Amino acid sequence: MVLEFAGLELNYIYAALTILAGIIIAFFVRAFVKWLESKAEETDTKWDDILIAALGLPVQITIVVVSIYFAVIWFDILPENAKFLLNPAYVTSFYILISAWIVSSLLHDIIATYGRILAGKSETDLDDRLIDLLELVVKYVIWFAAIMAVLKVFNIDITPFLAGAGIAGIAVALAAQDFISNFFGGAIIKVDKPFKVGDRVKIDDYYGDVISVGTRSTRIKTLDYQVVTLPNNKITTNVIVNYSEPDEKLRLTIPVSVAYGTDPKRVKAILLEIAREAIRNTEYLLEDPKPTVFFTEFAESSLNFILRVWMKKYNVPDEVKDVLNTRIAERFAEEGIEIPFPQMDVHLKK
């Protein structure tokens, strides 16, 4: 005869008490976890915070589920048509999924915490996007593996799923070929660091300042204040000239031509005087390295020289050219030095 109390079978009462005990234990565990979290906040490391956050809720749910499982087993309260739930495969599957939850949360928090710290040291948002992608990939890989393990526990052939996943992966890779190429191009730019935001660069035929390095593309603001968007995979296969490295100074070359018959030594002396005067009177030029002048060519209509000066910053070449060319024109006029133009002398023989 089944014992009864107040019209209820005692085994149901015992089962309910067992489940209640599990809930109470889970409640105390929750309170203990809260206490641990407060203590973890006082430490210098983040590892304890991550571990507590990953274990807290899964452990509480496990306690409640285990109490329900033992209540059902000990007091035999399941109807016959529901006893299939006691199959060890279901128990194993539960532990697999709980483990996947813990591992997924743990790795997600590790990547999020320490990845963000590293990403915060960079000047671009590329690292943040890489971290986001890594978090997503890790999560899906762990849960996919867990689901495959559960199917295996139930003796379900997972070969079609793996084959389907492989085909889907290939299809996605082909469809996202450009994105993947640009993404890894951005990663290469980040690792190799040929430039950073704010640098003045020349890439292909584009010359300007880098304003952003993204997952898919890099943006450059040209000197005409136009924003050019370059795919990262194109940048990594191109020659990159960085005018900001190794420092901001830049050598500027000014070509100068004078008429035949002019004394080269006199021209060189005048050009050096002009350069030294510009160094004293402008804020753009460096005294060291010193300016230099070279007599480079006997051209068809002129003697050609080059004046080389060093600018403090790479971004003022037009201003420096204006100052030097204006002064050269004025000084040559004062000295009676002719600046030639292309011409042809024709001699007629009688």
C-alpha cells in the first residue's frame, strides 16, 4: 500500500522536498558566488572574476537539475511514458551542454577582457573588430562541437552534418572571398605596421594622410581634402611610401636652371645664401642637415642645378617651395642672372 499524507503520496512529497533542497542549495551557492565576486573585485588580476562569472550560473542550474534527477530516481515519480528521460544518454548530454556553456563563457570572457586591453593600446578599431570576430568564432566552434558530441551520444551519424558544415564553409568562404582577403589584409597591416592613423603616405597613385584602418579598407584624406577608400588586399600588394617614418622631417629638392655663360660657382653661392636666409626667416626649415647645392646637368638650353633643403615636417612642401622659388626669382633678377626657357639658335650659312 502506498503511504499517503493529506491525500498526497509520500514519494511525491519526498521528491518535492529533495527538489526544494536543491533549490535552497543553489540559492546559497548564488549568495556565495556574489560574495566571491565582491572579493574578486578587490584583487589586481582579472582571472578570478572571469572564472567566477563563467562558473556561477551553470553550477546553480546543475545543482537544481541534479536534485530533480535524484528526486525522480529515488522516489520513482515519473510515469512510464516519460521514463525514457532517465536514459543515461540524456544525462551525458546535459553534462556536455553545461560543460560547453562553461568553456564558452570562460573563453569569451578571457578574449573579451584581455583582448580589449590589448586593443585599447592601438589607434585603430581593427583590433576591436578582430576581437569581436574571435569571440564569435570561438563560441560557434565550441557549441558546434558540443552538439556533434550530443548527437554521437545518441548514436546519430554525424558524418552528414560534418560534410554539410564543410560544404557550407566552402560556400561561405567563396562568397566572402573579397571580405576575407581584405580582412587578412587589414590584419597584415596591423601586424606589419607600415603606417598608422595620422601618417602621410603614398600608396599607388594616392598621396595623403591616413584617417582610418578598418576591417575591409583603409581611408586616406588627400591634399585636396578628398577621402579615398582603398581595399586592404590592394594595399598589401602595393609599394607604400611613408613620409612620417622614421621621423617627420623631409628633404625637399628645388630644380634651378640658368642660362649658358653664367658662372656655376656664383650660382651655387647665391642658392646657398637663399637657403640659409630662408632657414633664419621661416619656421619650416631645419639648419641641420645643412642645405646643399649641386650642378647636375648641361641641358640643351640651360645649366641645371638642384637646391636641397630639409623641412621640419613633411606636410609643408608647397609653402617651402613658394618661399624659395620666390626668393630665387627675386635674387636672380637683382644679380642679372638669366633664367632660360627652351630655345633653338639657327645659324644660316651664306
